[in-house]
Amino acid sequence: MAVEKFDEYVSKRDEKNIVYLLKIFFLLGETNEGIRRFSIYLCSYISNKCELLITTNKSSSQSSEFVSANLITEILEFVADTLKNNSMYVETYCGPGNIFGLVSSVHCVVDRYVKCVVERFYAYHHLDELCSMLKKSNSNSLSSKRHDSSAQSINRDKILDSSELGSDRVLVIEPIIVETLQIITCSELYLRFIQRRISADIKQCNLAEDDFKKKSNKISKFFENSQLVCQVQDLLSKYLNLEQYYLRVTIMKALSSDEVDKSNNVWCFIDDVFFITKKSLIRSLSSGNVDTICAMVNHSCSILIDLMVNDFLGNIIRTGFPSGWVQDAYSYVQNSVAVAGSLSSSSSIVNAPTVSSFNMIGPNALARYHFLVTLNSIEASQKNLLSLVNHLESELNLLYQNQEINSQKLNMCITELKVSISDQLQALLDSAFEHLSTSVIQSQVKTLLNVFKSLKYDLLEEDLDVFAANDRWIESCIAHTEDFLRPFRSVLSTENNDRFVLILINEILHQLDQLIQRKSFSRFGAIQLEKEYHNLFAYLTSISYSSLRDYFTRSLQICRLLNLDRVEEVHYFWNSSNWRLTAHEVRSILSLRRDFAVKEIRALKLQ
């Protein structure tokens, strides 16, 4: 009789009496039968609602924004509300441990209708064919990078052509990516909801450990075989293909620009590339899948290193800073610069007042300007990378603060991204400055010191007055150093310019030390040398943001040795904490003083 009444109430959708009969089944000892029939009622109720939603949706335009995601969201929210409102009857009248039976029946209906909507979503966007093409495109791109050993880089004109499908498709793909993620997100929320309900119900049963494991394994197996779970995995796979393609092509498109931000002398694409990367990675976080997020982080790392660092920035740095800029500058301003009479015209360094010196002078001017812009862009990339990593770490800490294993895995991925790209950028920057040092600075310093090379330091006291009135070397050295630095200062960032200046200072001091070893000094010559060093130190300190005391320590100690009244005075300085010169070097420098006896120098006990 209860069965007949139950069927009658189901046909009438009399919820009040259906719930009442559920209690009757429990009292009759037919709990499983009651739950089965109650599940059938809920499945019928949910099916009718889903059919109505899908029918209504079919009548609307499929091209409207996120129609499939919105439909699935409506279905899953309705099912979740229905389960929430009705599971309490099972808990109240049938006791704990019965929610899984109810949910498993309803979930089969969910599987069917979600699959129907997802298949329509796939068909409308031709997603299977599209993802197959994108996967092939991504694979071809990686393969070409591995096998093209002869080409160290690709130029901007080839970047876009390397995509089979073209950048226009990105405009179509992005809404699909967003909708795919919405479907994944709402599906994951629904799955977590029902899993929490089942888990909480089982814990109330106080089962033995073995029974609890068996029950848990049964539930896990059910969800592993669930159509919805499989659908989510397939959607994640498709999302990954779409997002990886989107990231690669949009970055390629950004790199095709040769515009320079004149306010900072940085490639305009730098900010664009990191904005695109941040957008894709933040979007991947909403997938809620750790493996997918890690895959996107690793892919982003590979794309940034291969396309931006190695192919674009690396190509310019490997090409090098074109030679001949000094001669070009001289031709441009030869009539506007006063050249020190002591220097021949072939060794003069002339004034190049503005950034236009690199933009307007000579056939390689633009290449030189782009080289320096690339240095600034590498530095800007380092700052953008740090900002990106900090933002990702902050987001991940919020999302996975209670999931230690997942959090550690993701943080390891983020750290790898940071370290890999940072190391590549730093290596490129170091390589660029090494190139500037060998191809520009060393030869320039040699020219700057031509006058010093011919100077005599066997001076008499009256010679000091002549130098005080006209110190032809130090004045011309400072003037022409300033002329040399001015065009670089106009382009380079503060940090890069300071590094350039420090390399120049180091080279000046290195070559000066070598030249000093070839000279002979009187006491008054040593006084003049120390004065020149202090003047040089004062000028170079004024153009650098770094402390130069460490750079000049060795050179000033050489001057101090040359200024000693007696050889044995060296013991006042020897073994001091900041002493840089070895015993051999001390003896060698003291021997430059023509009035110091070789016998006394050899007799020094320096340990």
C-alpha cells in the first residue's frame, strides 16, 4: 500500500506526502526501498527541470555570451539546491550513511544532462577539431625550436608566421577559454559540494576503520567513473591547449612590435608580454587544478625564455654594439668641439650631447640605440618578473592556504619560473655589459690615457706650480670622459648607466695601474700623481650612484707608497685590514721611486 501511495504522490508531485512516506518506509524497516523511491522522485523532478532549461536555452541564440556555461551553472545550482533541501529528510528519517545512495542516483541524471550541454558546446565551437589543430601547432613550434640548431634566433618578421592558425584566431579563442573555465569552475564547485555532504554523512556513522576505508574507496571509485568528472578532465585538457596557444600567439604578436617607449627607452612590448602572461596564469588559477596550473606556469616559462629572452632580446645582444660610433659622432659635431691641443684629432673624444647622437649619426646609429634600449628592457623584464611572481604567490597563498602539499607543489613551480627566467635575463645582461666593456670601453680608455702615457713624473718642486696652472692630462681626461658618457647616459636607465660607469672606472684604474708600472717617480711626481687621482676620484664620484672608495682603494694605496719619505714607513700601513697590495707589489711600486735604494726595498720584511 505504501508503494502504491508513494507512486500516486510522485505522479501528483505531492512533496509533503512523499516525505511522509519516506518516514513510513523507514519505520517498516524498508529504508533502502524508501531511499530508492525517493531518489527516483528526485531524479524525475530534476530531469523535468533540466529538460525545461535546455528547451528554453535552445530557443535562445547559441551565439549569446557564455550560453553553455550559464546553462550548466543553472543546472548544477538547481541540483545542488535540490539535494541540500531534500537530503535532510533522508538524514532525519533514515539516519546517517544513506546520503551516498541518494546522491549517486541523482548524479547519474546530472552526468547525462551536463554531457548533453557540453557536447553542444563542443559542436558549436568545433572544439575537438580546433584543439587538434592547436595541439599540432604548439607541437610544431616546439619541434622547430629543438631542431633548428643553425638559427640561434628568429626575427620579428618571422614570429607571427610561425603560427599556422594566425593571431586573428586568438580573438575567437579567448571567449571560448573563458567559457570553458566557467564550466570547469562550476562543475568543480558542484563536485566539491556533494563530496563534502557525503563525507560528512559517513563520518557520523562511526564506522570501523576497515569499513570506513571500504566505503571511502567505493565513493572514490564512483566519482572516478563519473561522466562529469571525466568531462571536467577533458575540458581541462582542451583549456590547456587553448590557453597555451593563446599565450604563445599573443606574445608573438606583442614581440612583432618595434616601438620604443621614449620616456624610459624600453621596448614597448615588455609590459605587454608580462601583462599577457599574468592574464593567462591568473586565469589558469581559476581552473582549480594543480596539474593544469603547473603546466601553464611551465609553458609560460618556456615561452618567455624562448621567444622573448633568447629570440628577441638575445638576438640584439648577440648582434653586438656596432663599432665606429665615435667616428660618426666626430663627423657630426667636429666643428662644435674644442679638442685639447695635446691630443691628436684621431684620438679625441668629442661631445655627443643627446640621445639623438645614437638616433641620427652614422649608418649603425639605430642599431646602437636599440642595443642600449635592449639593456633597459632586460632590466625592466627583471622588475616585471618579480612583480608577476609576487602576485602569483599572493594569489596561491590565498587559494591553497589549507592545502600544504598542493601549495608546496605550486610554489616550487613558481620558484622555478622565477629562477629560470631571472638567470637567463641576468646572463644576457652580463653578456651585454661584457661586450660593451671589450668592444667600447677598453679602446675608449686607451684613447683617454694617451696623454698620461707620455707624461713624466720625475718632477722638481717648481714643476708642481706648472701643473697647478695647467694640468693638461686630468682636465682633458675628465672632459672627454664626460663627452664619452653623455650619449650613453641619455639612453641607459639609472641602474644600467651606473653599471656602465663602474665598468669604465674599473677599466680606467686598471689601465692606469699598468701605465704607472712603466714610469719613474720623484717625491714631487708622486705628489702630483696623488693630486690627479683625487681629482679623478672627485669627478667619477659625482657621476656615479655607487660608492667608489673600494674601487679606488688599491690605486690610492699605490699613491701612498709612492709618497713615502722613507722606505721603512711602509710598515705603518702594512697588515692594515683594508690593505690590497701584496708584498711583491709593494716592493715593485717602491722601486718606481728613483730616490729609494733597491737595497732598502729588498731588506723590507713584509709578512
